[in-house]
Amino acid sequence: MSEWKARRFWTTAEVAEQGDGYSVLLDGREVRTPAKAALILPSRALASQIAAEWQAQEGTIEPLSMPHTRTANSAIDKVMPQHAEVAALLADYGDSDLLCYRADSPAELVERQKAAWDPMLDWAAETLGARLLPRTGVIHQPQDPQAVALLSRRIGALSAFELAAFHDLVSLTGSLVLGFAAFLNAAPTNRIWEISRIDEFWQQEQWGVDDDAQDVAERKSVAFQHAKHFVDLARSDS
């Protein structure tokens, strides 16, 4: 038996001011989240993007073609009720950041990691005030608790919409530093993604490209680009 899908029932999707935020109206009816909460967005830019996703639906509604709507739903239904827990989850990356765990050989990989990752750790120390130190090997070695606590406070100050996207920026790269770098425009988004994949690029050079792994990497890249776009729209003044 085929799965039932909701069908388009509206003619026009548009944005309306709603208190301090913005809502999306389908023929004058407010869009709600899967948990039936009001879909109130923090910026007109984000609301306009979501309205465009609804307007683009034809026939049956395809949630996978509505990434900004899905992330906004997650921000309201999942992140808002457990903001502290999500922030704490991400703060843990500061104590085991990808950029801090270095290979001890071969020399070329060691140098590539150093050339790509040291500048990002320097940026975090200068811009975020948190100096994280690199280690050789994969055995966990705790970072300075004060540096981790400072990063944790920065995460806790994010809005639910920022945190929903920030979660993906961090988890997809495995790096709290790179998540902040993308969030704060420290480098082009594509470059930050490439920095997170130094080890994968090395493996490809040694053993060739695995098609399945490449497909996964491409999907993650798209998700990373989306998270960056979402947070930019959420923080927009327009």
C-alpha cells in the first residue's frame, strides 16, 4: 500500500508580521510546526525563504524539498524545549575538537593538518578567546576547562534558530571551532568544509575514491551549506 502524502491545498504562500517575528500564511492561514506550534520566524528573510518553499510545492507536499521549513520546525519543536541540553551536547565538542587530534605520521599528512588547522585554532584563540591545544594521536586529553567553559557560554547565548543550524555546522565537521568559524564568517563556507575533510582527502589520495563514501560526503556538504544559509537568514536584519 502506498504511503499517504498531504496535497497542496493553498494558492498563495506569503509572509506576515507577527509580533516581533514573522509568520508564513497559506491563503491567510498560519503555517504550524508538526507539534502544532506557531511557526514564528526571527527574520523576514527566513520567513520569505520558507514561504518560497511552500509556494514551490506542486501536487503532494515533499518535505525533503523544504529544508528551511524542516530546520525551523526543529528549532521550535526540538531545540526550544531543550535548549540547555543541545547547547551542552555541542559544548562537549570543545573538549575533543577535530582540529586538536593530529596524526603522528606520515610527515605529509602531519604538515597538511598543521597548515590547515593551526590557523583555525589561532583564530579561535584571538576571536573567541579560547585557546585549544593540539595533541598527537587519538587518545582523549582534556582541554583547558576555562577555554571550554567560555565556548560553552557562547553556545548557550545562541537563539533556538541559531542553535538548530549551529548544531549541524558543528556535528557535520566534528569541530566546534569550525562551527564557530562558519557561523562568524571567518572563511568561505566551502573552505571551512574542505578544512574539516583533510583526513578524508588524504585517504582518497592513498586508496582511491570510494563511491559510497563520496555520496555520503556530498550529502553532508549540502547539509553544511544549508545550515550556513539558514543561520545567515535567521540573523538577517531584513
